Amino acid sequence: MNEETHAGNAGHEPRRDLELEHSKLRGDIDVVRSYGEAHSDAWVDMWIENEPSVRIVALFAGNDVDEHEATLRSLVTHPGQLEVHRSDRYSRAYLDSIAAEVRRMATTTDRGSFRSWGIGGGKLNVVVRASRRDLAQSLLDSYGDAVKLRVGFLGYPDPTMIDPQVPQRRLPAPERPPLLPAEEVQVSVDEGLEVRSGEYLGNILHVHNVGNREIVVLTNGAVTAATVDPRTGSVVGGYEFAQHMPGIEFRVPPGGVVDIPLLVGTASTNPLLGYCVPPGRWAIEVSLNLEDRGIFRTPLLPIEVVT
């Protein structure tokens, strides 16, 4: 094997090894899940962890965790890759009952108030939109630490809260894309753009092709803006909801202008600002994916966040 081939494959080896380990444990995953479902009074959750080694982690409540662990180790094919832990107090059945109540609340409150919910790590994890701290507080009052809450992008009731069960890693800050080449592409928004604090706005990004070749903007049907502090250039908020739409291309001929749907959100990513970007003069920045060119960021565009 020459050096070039070896270097090209090296980056894929860890991923391939991980996939092989997951495949190896597939049968054990089914065994653990079936056992848990048969012991619903104690069963809480199960997941796969990849670091420092690949293993199945199972969570049980009650006083019989040691017995459950011994039985499971006798049933699985790879007992050395199984960990069984005790949950503080909550069974799967109890967490399922809370999830059912959240589902009911989601159908009786304003649409979009709940972003997501699901059982994980021995708790019901619930995410509500940035403007609905009232819902998070209601769940906290009713269920205490059986629920792990997030309002927009930040933990609740403490926006600086870090989950102690999740290993913290010091990751480098992602590199910002380069600015759009102004001699080829220019963008603008309507004058007087306003959005309410904690809410989001649907608008239009006008993309002007001032170059001499066609530009193709790759989107999922819209582009999403980050809210930026114009004094520092740092991102302070954004649109907190996931988007699941088909890929759509916007073709801008030389000298042409195309309007692309734009989403602007004001869920805060900065705990010092609270859960919502507060009223004031801010800016937005949009990342544009240009076909065969890569991702570029727009210049800062003005926006007013209002009460």
C-alpha cells in the first residue's frame, strides 16, 4: 500500500471500526431491550456509548439492580460490553406517564410550543420554545427532577446548566465560513426588518448575482439566519427548530435577483442574555451553500428585536 492510499483510508478506519462494534452488539441490544420491557416496573432506559469504549448502558430503578445485572450478563453474548446502572428513582413506566401528559399538553397549547420530548438518561427530556418558560416551569413544578428541561437552546431553570452525566470535551470553536465574494454575490433584506423577542420571523433574502456566471444556492427550501451582536460579530441567537424539507436549488443568472425564503429566530444562545435575545438593534448573518463553491457567510444585515 502506498503512502497516498494509506492516508486516504486512515480517516475512515475509526468510523468503520465503530460500525463493526455496533453491528456486533445488535443482538445484545435486542436482548437488553426485551428484558427491560419484560420488567417495566424497574426498566428505565438503554443506550450505546462509544467512549472510552463501545458498550451498552442499561438503567434500572429500584433495589434489584444487581439481580438485573447478573441476569443480563448471563443472557448477552458480550457481557464485557455491558454496563448496568441504578436510576435515582424513576421507572420507565413513570417516565412514560409524564411523556403522555406532555403529549396532551402539546395538543392543547399553541402549536410549536413544544419542540421535542423523549426519555433518555433516566429522565424525560423536554425542549420548549424560547418564549415558553411558563411551560417549562409548569413541568418542573409538577415533576421535579424527573424532567430535564431546555428552553430554546438553554437549560432550565439554570441557562448555564451542564448535564453532569455527559462527559465534557474541550472542542475547538468551529471556523466561520468566509464572506461572500462581494464582486460576485450581494444580498439584502427588506428595510425595517423586525421580530419579536423570543419569536421567529419568516421573510425574504434577496440574492443579487453581480458576477458573470450563474450562481446556484443549495437550500432545504429556506435559509436560516443567526442573530449577531453587531458590535462584536458574535452569534447570540437563532432559530431553534429543526427543519425537515427537501433540497431545493435557487438559480441566480448573471445580473439577476432571486428571493429565497428566510427564517430569523431569536432564541438566545448566550446565557447572559437570558432565554430570548432581548429587544434592541441587532444583526443577522446567513450561511449560503453555493454549488461547487462551498459555504459562505453574508455580511451583517440589520434587524430590530422588539417587545
